[in-house]
Amino acid sequence: MNNEILYLITFVTAYLLSLILTPCFRYIAMKLNIYDRPITAVKTHKVSTPYLGGLAIWSGWVISLILIRFITNFPTGTLNNLRSVIIGSLMILILGLCDDIKKGGLGFKFKFLIQIIACLIVVVIFDIRINFIENYILSVLISIFWIIGLSNAFNLIDIMDGLSCGTAAIAALFFFIIALPSEMIYVNFCAIALFAACLGFIPFNLSNSKKIFMGDTGSLSIGFILSTVAMGTSYTEINTAGIFAPLLILAVPVYETAFVSIIRMLKGKNPFLGSKDHFPLRLEKMGFSRKQILIFIYFLCLVLGTSAYIVVKGNVFGSYIIFSLVIVFFILFSIKLARVEITE
């Protein structure tokens, strides 16, 4: 069976499972009284909403990969890589689930500790890391920083319906497109499965009558999956500038994390504690509707993903022009957003 058919099977399986499991987990959350209640000032929703959507996304993703495993023969290296991402993301999933269920959530120090352990499993034991850094210790440290940073970036940007999951879906799609010719097959399957699973969840997340949140269970685990997927393929076969392509694909959550952290620190606040400094909320304060903000960010993700593809496939000079334009855009964008007053 050729890879194109296998990718299609993976996509359909992950999508249908996520579509079916999301309302099931919503029902379970309601029965078990697992809700995200707007009891703090940093919450942006007004009605208590069921959690556990992240379980549906991850379940659709992992079951589709297990199914593919049983209908084809993967190389040993691919199986090891898949195991590492599944084991690591499962740890992060459980961490997020405990944080969602526990009243008041878990402390950020404990969460970081578990994330570091999950990273060590992937980076040290299974050797999925940033390979262009020759020094092993430095490579391990930066890889761990990358995974933890991205995991929390998708958690940080999960402040508006459809935002984090939609951003993850678009990122997964572009990782699949760019990695498709690669022999690192696990990247292709992980990416297309996550893309499909996110698509199956989004309609419920955006629904008024059947709304469900993915919670930390979902945002942390999809960030973990994407950060490991990003390290699994080559971007520099044509030009060395392609090494920064993942930063373009994941620019929105990376920018959100940097922007919020800098704003909070300038105000003397702890960057790890919640606030309403998020850039989508600043756009809302400027008068844009949530639908308009979502469309804008989706469009921005598509433009950045396309730019990453051009960088990987194009020449060095064109790549530098693209990176320069992106940097200028985000600087001007930040200046505009920073002028918006946010009331806590």
C-alpha cells in the first residue's frame, strides 16, 4: 500500500474519531462536573464550559497512528520515533488533565518539572533533538527549551474559541507539506493525524450549543507534538536559511509568548501568571469581533506557513527578504498593540 493511501487513511481516521469522540467527552465532562468556570478575572468566557476536548484530539491522533502501524510495515527508526512522541505527549496529556480537573489547577513549577521529564524521554532516550547544533549538551538543552516553550505557547494562546486548535491545525498541515518528501515518515503521519484531529474538534469548540474546551489537556499536548515534529525533518536541503522555517510556521504562538512575557515583565508582573495582555484580546479591545480576529490569525498563519515553504524551497536571498518582512511586520504590529490599554 503506497504512502498516499496511508496518509489518506490516517487523515480520515483521525478526523472521524475526533468528530465522534469530542461530544462523547463533552458528555463525560458534564456528568463528572468537569467545567472551566469563569471565576477569575483572567478568564475571557462568561459561561461555565465543559473541558476534556483535548482527550478527543489526542485520542483521534494516537488511535489513527496505531491503526496505521497495524496495516503497514514501518522502519525500526520510524517506530521508535512514533513511540517517543506518543509516550512524551501522553505524559503531557495526563499533566494537562490533572491541571484541568484539580480545583485551582497545578502549580507552574510542578508542571515544568513534568514537562522536563517528558522532554528528557524524547530528547535523551529517543534522541529526537535539534541536530544542526553539533555540541550534544547544547543541542539537548535547546531542544528541551524548544519543546517546553512551544507546549506552553499553545497553552498561552488558548484564550479564544478556535484559536489555539486552529493555529495548531494549520501548523501541522504545513509541517506535513514540507516534510512530505522526507524519509522521516513519522513526521508525515504525526502531522497529518494532528491536522485531522484538530479539524474534528474545532466545530464543537466554535459551537454555541455544544461548546467544549480542549483545556490544558489539549493545548499542552498538541504543542508538545508539534514541537517534536518540527525537529524531525530537514529544512536545509536547498538553502541554509530554511533552518528557521519552523519559526515561521509556529510564529503566531511564538510571538504571543514573547509579546505577553515582555509586556508582563515591563509591568513588573510574573510572566508565568495569567493576565489579559494577549494580543488577540488587544485586537478585540481595538474593536474587532472575535470572528474577525480568528479569520485574521488563520490568514496570518497561512501566509507564514506559505512563507516557510518558499524559504525551504527557494534561494537564500529570497529567504532573507521574507524573514526581514516578517520581522518588520511583527515589530510594527507590536508597537500598535502596545498602545492598547488593557484593564485587568
